[in-house]
Amino acid sequence: MAHSQLIVKYVLKAMERIAPLRLAEKWDNVGLLLESPVLRPNANRVLLTIDLTSAVLQEALEPSVALVVSYHPTIFKPLPSLTLSNSLQASLLNLAAAGVSVYSPHTALDYVHGGINDWLARCVGNPEHVSMLGSVNVSLLGEPKGDEGGHGRLLTLQDPVSIEDLVGRIKKHLRLAYGEQANLIL
């Protein structure tokens, strides 16, 4: 087995331990979305990204990259064709031809305990200790998926917090300089 194939195999096993694909929504397209048949003997890197943009594609085509782990699925609905005239399809063809595979964990990573939903929930708690939820009760939304996680998180604050303070906590946690808040009518 070539080096790039070993990297892909090991990362797929690791990702299954981190965010089991059985947790993903039925409608979601997760897992190995593109498996390149081309061997890359010197590939020893995995490129992590939120979305497969043209800039990410250029970086992924470097000889050391074996696999792109893209949070959002690059293929979401069935592709009617694979042509170079469509930018997404051209990107996938270029990756496959270069020996780079693509994996997406999407909602599996959202739903697993310790995943994206829990990471986002941390910003609501004690702003001085973003790793702690402080005075926040957290419960799963929807049907729990065994002991591994669930669809979303319902956060109940024990103490009142202004919407401005809450938006400030979220912006700080996400390292955002700007953010908007909606007017809520309760």
C-alpha cells in the first residue's frame, strides 16, 4: 500500500473514532467522498478546511497532501456529470488526478459529544473560562444517539444575561471582530 493510501486509511479510522458516521443526519453526505486511485508516495499531510475553496484546492495540490478533510461536504447532491466546465467538478477531477482524496464529517462532528455543538455551547457559559459552561444547563435536542451525542444542544442559563453580553461572549469565543444580532420578540 502506497504512503498516501496509508494516510487516508489511518485518518478514516481516526475520524470514525472522533465522529462516528452513524451519528450523521440521514440526508447528509459524509465520509470518504472522493477516493483517488492515484498513488502519492511522498504524501504525508492532511489538509483541514471548512470548505473546499479554490485557494484550498491550490494548497491541496501540493505533493505532500494525501487527504483533504472538509467539514462541509464537497459533494452534497448527486453530480449529473463530471466535467471541467463546472468549478466543483473540475476541483474534484483535479484532486483525484493528483492523488488527493476528500473526506467530510459534517453533522457527525456536530452531534458527537465534544464536537461542534458542544464547542459552540461553551461560549454561553462563564466568559472568563471558555472551557467551562459555568451556570448553564445543557440538554440534547431531539433523539439522543446512544451515549455518543445528539442533534443539538438546548442551553438554559441559570442567571439572566443581556443579549448584548451574550453576543459579546459568542464573538469572543469565535474570535469575531464583528457580528449582528437579530431583534427577538418573545
